[in-house]
Amino acid sequence: MLKIKLFAAFLIFFLSQNTFASPARIVSLAPSVTKSVMLLGSSSKLAGITTFCPDPSGSIDKIGTVLEPNIEKIVSLKPDLVIASKEGNLPGPVEKLRKLGIKVYVMDAYRNFDDICLSFIELGKVIGREAEAEKIVTNSKARIDAVKKKTLTLSRPAIFWEIGAQPLYTVSDKSFVNDFIEFAGANNIFADMPIAYPQVSREEVLVRNPDMIFIVMMGDINENERSSWQKYGTLKAVKTGNIHILNDLVFLEPTPEAFAEGTEKLNKVIFEKKGGAGQ
């Protein structure tokens, strides 16, 4: 009996040190975290967000940037929980907050859609919204399966996904973005690169000769980037008029719902573009 009581006491202590009570005041250190909290119906719990985060009420306190959060400001907000992301936040501020006795939960990194779903569900557990997270993930997977089913018998165009212009950057199959491309019914011409976000040259793009080019509006990229490809007349994408600008946050937000929406939109562009590949 004594052993059972000792074990029970140990178990309670262990769980208290390794779980989070459902928080009432949350500080988010990344836009993806804020968006996830909002999707889970916990916007009212947000006590602080970064300057780059969506602000559902327009009045949530700002705690600095993703890379440089203001520690003093965060402490002053008296959060029950600070949520960070391995994808965007540096470990230094996280450790400083923990040393000050503030609970910090760090969302795992992700390299594909499955990782995004698992991370989202874990967040749901942490903030007391597991059932909502499971429902969103189930719905998102169903939407993506519907897109994949539509493309089973269609030829898959080869595409180049541009995320940086000077220098030129793209994505490989080590990035979750590659699942956008594959689920939508296309093939990534740089899927075989050894790192998630490789720098490439325009000459390499010419050699791999994509059927379509997708330019994501972020960083140093603007509408003029489309015209920079027009001079390469031998490219299939140029010949068929298949250079597309993607100016939509769903392609930048690693949440299950945004992923499903982005997959649907990308599929529509790929297969409904007149004269495009894969029709």
C-alpha cells in the first residue's frame, strides 16, 4: 500500500512538472502560433502578440518581433503561458523567459503536412482545445484528400516555386511547402535538393525547364519578378504563359486549415489555367 501511495505521489508530481493547466493568459511569439490559437477559438486568451501577428481585436498588447521579443513587456503581461515556435523563434529568449519562471511551450518544427497536423493537435492539448484541434485536422485532411482524388488520372506538371529573388531561393521536399505542390497535383523540380530552402541559379531553372513558375509574394519579391522571367523564351512556363504570382497568406501559414485552403487554390490555378500544363 505504501509503495502504491509513493508511486501515486510521484506520478502527480511528474505530471505537474510536464503538463500545462489550461491557460487564461497566453503570449504568442510567432504569427503562426497566433493564427493557430485563433483557429482553436481561443483569441480571447491572447494577452500579447508580436508586431507581425494578426490582431483579432485590434487592441492586443504587442511584445516586439519574432526574433527580438521584449522580455520585460512579456513579464509585465503576467502570462500563464508563452507559446513559441521552433520554426521562427530563437532559443535565447525562450530560455530567458524560463529562467524568470515563466512557462513556455515550444511548438515542434515541421517538414510536411503530417507534422503540421501533429503540432496543431499538441497545441490544442496544451491550451485545452484538443477536441477542436482534432475536428479541424480531420476536416482539413478530408479537403486535401478530395483534391488528391481529382488529380489521380491527370498528368503532373513540373513547377518551380520561388520564395526569394535576389538571390534566388526555392523549396525542396525537406520543406512542408513541397506537400502543397504534390497534393495539388504537380511535381517540384527542386524536390531533390539536400536542404529545405536551397539557393539556386536561373541557369539551373532553365536546365530543369518547368512547365509552370509560382512566385510567392514575400521578402524581396514583388510583381516585377514575373517580368524578369519573360526574357527566358525557351522556358516552357514562358511559352505557355504559366508564370503565376501567389499573394495569399495561406501559402505562408503552417496551419491545417490554411494548408487545405492553399492546396485547393493551387490545384485550381494549375488545372484551370487555359493552356496550362496538366489539362
